[in-house]
Amino acid sequence: MVDKKLDTIKKATETVDSYAIFANGGKQYQAIVGKTLGLEKIVGEPGDKISFDEVLLRKNGDTVEIGTPHVKGASIKASIVKHDKEAKVIIFHFKRRKKSRVKKGHRQPLTVVRIEAI
């Protein structure tokens, strides 16, 4: 399963000239110019420009830079497209023979950003 995912990532990135891997909100994302990503909520209005400095890997042509832990001097420029919410997650607690049922729902806020430059 993991090998299959790695193969699809390799195929997708072979056609792209430059891309980067960056960290935001405790998660890692792949940045390709023009790609839109759903990240954890970022403060700002749609249309605002933001930058990510925690770049873990950067590929430009044939050169690949791997950070320890971050690539020095690398940043990713992006713009906020919109603020939205993720799909609803249902939390259901049930205790048998106790007449105890609790059903809750949660929608995590997210920000959709478009990568403009690496």
C-alpha cells in the first residue's frame, strides 16, 4: 500500500519541474506552483499573501535540497483563497445497559490556499 502511494507521488513529481515539502500546523504538505491546499485555519482575509518558512525539502530542476530540519533561505509564497470547514466528524459514545448515549459532531475550520511561488 505504501509502495503504491510512493509510486504515484514519484510519477506526479517527475513531470513537475519544481516542488517543495513544507510543514504547517504539525502536518506536512507538498507545494507545487498553482496547486490549492486545505490547511489548518490561518488568520487572514481571502486575497492576503502569506509565506511558509518551514521548508523541509525543495526540488528545483535536478537539484534536491533536504533540510536539517529546514532548508535555509527557502520559503513558499501563497495566497488565501477562502475559509471553509472540513467534513463533519461524528463522535458517538455508547455504554450498554446504562441508557447512556451521546452523539456529537465537529467540523474543523480550514483555510484554502493557492501556492504562487517556491
